[in-house]
Amino acid sequence: MDVQAGILQDGSPMESLEKQLICPICLEMFSKPVVILPCQHNLCRKCANDVFQAANPYWQSRGSLISGGRFRCPSCRHEVLLDRHGVYGLQRNLLVENIIDIYKQECSSRPLKKGEQPMCKEHEDERINIYCVTCEVPTCSMCKVFGAHKDCEVAPLQTVFQGQKTELNNCISMLVAGNDRIQTIISQLEDSCQSTEENSEAAKRELCARFDALAALLEEKKAELLQRISQEQADKTAFIQSLICQYKEQLEKSSRLVETAIQAAEETGGAAFLMGTGTHPSMLSLPRIVEASKGGRLDKIEQGYESMDAFSVSLDHLTEAVHALDFDPAEEDEEYFDGEEEEVEE
């Protein structure tokens, strides 16, 4: 009597029972509970296996050559020794399983508390306990017998509830799986975006390196051609300067002969002029003067000698080649097109 009073005073015996049926690992109701000897605590077989695997990472299966293993009970920290069968060698607690089944049946069949039980609007004293399949709404028994749903097809409310709840859980699982797939695709796209950026930077660096090498080659060639022009300029300038020196020497000699000839022409005595006994020995200078008067025999430059047209370079073909520069077609595209042509031929 006192025990019953205590239970009634507590007001939640089912809640107290539920607390005793909770696994300390997953915090859910036991699933295939096993007894941990010798401390007699219970765990879900899967949770016990997870704890055992974490404590014995080298234990593989029941057929393993390893003799067994050990782990500590999560409730009392007592060390548990297992044989080669591992967790599968522990005894299942059938009593706890039966209690869980009874608890679930009781929870599904017990009436709701006052205020939690939905009541029919048409029949205030009748609770909603059936489901109208035709109208797809919950209703009460009186509505089925005498009310608006007397000609409709009905089904037990709990059956419809369980079916729709199962369908909802399946939809949730599909949505979660779909979200996982979408997240995977997003991760792949992000990786592709990062790879595209990295490959673009590498392609830019390679392109800049090739153009820099081409620019260096052009500068080297330009310096070589400029050196040839400078050498030709130096050779022609030196030759012209040597001719200028020769002509200056000839001009100086010719000027002195002109002075000598003028002085000889000023001689008034014929005999003295012819005999060369006068003031100026004209007869000695006369052959030289006559020879100089015929003109010198120095070298001359040809017409157009100073021209540098021979060093003209045409860059039209290079300009066209630069304008025609483009990226090489990818090998994959070529293979793809080849494959299409083979299919067409077949």
C-alpha cells in the first residue's frame, strides 16, 4: 500500500521505468541489451561493441587469432574480460528486452492525459480515434456511425499514424541522403574551382615565361644586327676619312705648285726663264706643274656608297606569325573528335 502511494505520489512510474531502460552510451532505449559480467550492468550490443573496439583496436572478428580483450564498464568502470568471441560472447538480457516490448506496447495503447487527448468538435464527449481514408481527416466513432463520415472508408487512427510516420521518416532519410549528395557535389565543385584557379595561374606563368624567352631572343637578334650596321658604318667612315686626308694632302701640294708657277710666270727675262737662272727655277718646276695640272689619280667613292639600304629587315612575316599565335588544341578534344568520327564511320 505504501509502495503504491509512493508511486502515485511520484506521478510518473512510466518515466521512472523508462530511465532504467536507457543505455548509458547512446542514451536511447536498449537495443539487443547484453549483460556485462560480473557487474551485471546492461548495454546495447552495438554500444558494447563500440566500446570494446575502441579499447582493443587490433581485435578484428570472432575468428581472429587474438585470444580476447578487455574494456571497462561505462557505468561502474569495472574491468570486463572477454574471450575470443568478443562482445558476441556476452549473454543477451532477454528480461530487459521483454520489459522494453511491454513498455512500448503500454505507451502506444495508454490514453493521453486530459488536455492532451484531441476531442471531436461535433461530439464533444467523443475522442478522435479513427481516420477517414476517404476525406483524409481524423474523426470519431460517432461521426462514422451517425455523422458526416458514415458512408466513408475508415481505418484505425494508430495504424494510419504509424504508416504516415514511417513514410515521413523515409522521406526524412531521403532528404538527408539528398542533402549529403548535394553537399558532396558542392565540395566537388569547390575543389574544381580551386583546381581551375591553380591551373590558370600555372598556365599564365608558363605563357609569360615563353613570351619572355621570345622577347629575350628578339633583343639578342636586334643587338646582333645593330652591331653589323655599326661595323659597316665604321668601315665606310674610315675609308671616307682616309680619302679626305689624301685629297687634303694633294690640295696642299697643288697649292704650293700654284705659288711656284705664279712666281715663275712673273720672270721677265726669256733667257733667264728658260735657263732657270732667274729668281725662280721655272724649268725644274714646269714638269711637275704640268703633271699636277692634268689632275690627280686618287680613289673615289661610288655613287650611293653612303647608303645603308642593304641592312633593311622585313618583319612582316614575324608580325603575321605573332598575330596568328594561339593556344594549341587540347589532346583530349582531338581524341574526342576522333572518337566521334569513328562512330560516324561505324
